Amino acid sequence: MSGQVCILYTGGTIGMRPTPQGYAPQPGYLHELMATMPEFTHADLPRYTLIEYPELLDSANMRPWHWQRIAEDIVARYAEYDGFIVLHGTDTMAYTASALPFMLEGLGKPVVLTGSQIPLCRVRSDARDNLITALTLIAHEPIPEVCLCFGNRLLRGCRATKVDAAGFQAFDSPNYPDLGSIGVTIRVHKDALLPAQPAPVLKVQPLSDANVGALRLFPGIQAEFVANVLRSPVQGLVLETYGMGNGPSSDTALLDVLRAAHDRGVVMVNCTQCLRGQVDQGGYAAGAALAAAGVVSGMDMTVEAALTKLIYLFSTGCSVQEIRQRIPVNMRGELTGPYERLGGRSTGI
Ligand code: ASP
């Protein structure tokens, strides 16, 4: 077993304690609690340093500049530790887990996001297992990527999405296999991991205030409503479409609105509302109409990955044209490219 783990405690249920107003974080409390639990100083676990954020957040209050702070904290301590745990509320954990892989350029060590549905101070908490598993993974496995460890599952961060508001298995990775199996034995599936980065230096891509959003289509959605959503200064929109990426192709007013937004330089990304599966804008005329209006395929990205990829790409200073080209191309394992589909899991006849 190796080294030391840095735990960045950003907030979330895991460190909360009961108050008359409901669960709330309290500065210093998680640190004190862990110090009273013998398992966290057990020889089977690596030593850790807990860094508590000055403002412990319910993750519903997270914003992109919080992701930036987390990324910068990892970079500042990168050489000192074997890996990082980010303790985070579950509500927006999948967004942070999607943003960090884009921002952290040259990552070669594990960054594991975890948290819990019940605070660590409760007897029947899932926090203890989640945290012990995350510590164990970092001590024993060279995982050169951002992952999310929760409810005995190890998922790629930018493939994860929250699927259960109260269950202990709160996250799923609908379009990519788990990175490991966690049971009596913990096994990391090495062939599912990203290749280790040769870059010795980790860098952060700072995020700019990109103006992006997401819009879920529904039967009867009005062209005027979509036009209002797409008004300037919107730069990017994830359009959550039906099935394999279909929209109302008979609504010419709506298609005109999309075409006009495209011509103004708005980047529109097609992601399916379905939990599983891939957008294929050539599969149906209803999908082809969106492509003709300038909507680019988000392939099998989660909405979390598509949104954070948009923010990242706008922050890099790429032109709109370059962003449209890069959206359907795999950067950090966030989507399954056509080649991988043919060569791998989802070949069909
Ligand atoms: N509302 C909490 C949060 O996201 C829920 C949790 O931690 O599970 O911070």
C-alpha cells in the first residue's frame, strides 16, 4: 500500500449533523467525527489529510467557479499525494465529476468523488463504506482518471448520472461499463480505464463564464418558447431530444428558430432524454431535421457531460466552428465514438 491521500471536503450530506432546521454542515465536525472512528486510522487504510472548504455547500449551490477551486486545489497538491478524494453532495456530484476531467489536463492519479445519502454521524450511514472504499482504491490501484465511487460502484466521472434520490446506489453509468467491481474483492477493470497520461505536469483549464443551458423537448413545445431560451447571450444549448435524437420535424417555426440560433453562432448539442443509448441524427427524418437546422450530435454523452464539455470548450477560446467539430469527438472518455461501437460492445445488424 502506498502513500497519502488528500481529501477535499466541499460539503454535502456526508459531513452534516442534525439541527432543528434539518441536516446542516458544521465547520470542523467531520474532521472530529472521523478522528473518533478507529477505522480511519487503521493500518489497512492510507493516511489522509482532510482539507475542509471554508464554505461547506449543499451541492445544489455549486457553480462552475467551485469546480475551478477544486481543480486548482488538486493541482496545487498534485505532487504531494497519491490521489484525491472529493467529498461532495450527491445532487450535483455528476456535474462536478463531468467537469473535472475536462479541466484537469494531464491527470495521471486518481481523483475519486464520493459522498453519502445518510450522514456519517448516523449509525445506518452509507458514508463509512463509500469513504473506506475510496481510500482503499487510491491506496491500491493506479487509476489515472476522475471517477465516482458510490454504493459499491466505481464509475467514470464523466459518464455518471444521479438516478436515485434516496437509494444507496444513487448513480449509474448508462453508456459505459463500471471501472471496477466492488464486493468481497475490489477489482479495477484495467481495460476500461483511460490510458495513463505521460504528461508529468497537471494543468487546469480555467473556466470562463460561458452562457450555456439545457432544454428538454416535450410534445407541444412552442417555437416562441425555444426562441426565448435561445436569446442572446446564450452561447450553447443542450437539447434533450426524444429517443435516438429526434425532435418535432413538422414544426417548421421551431426548426427556423434553431436554424437562426445556429446562424448566430449558438452551439446546440443533441442528447437523448433516454437514460441509455446513442443519438443518431441520421436514423429518422425527425433527427435529420435537427441536424439540418445545425444541431450537432452529442452521441451518447450524459447531459452533465455535454453541458460541462460546452463550458470547457468555450473556456479554451475555440471558435464556434471548432467547438461544433469537437463536441461529437471523444476527449476524456465521455462518449463512445463510431469506431469503438463497431469494434466493441454495441455492434448491431
Ligand atoms: N442536498 C445534498 C447535496 O447535494 C444531498 C447529498 O449530499 O446527498 O449536497
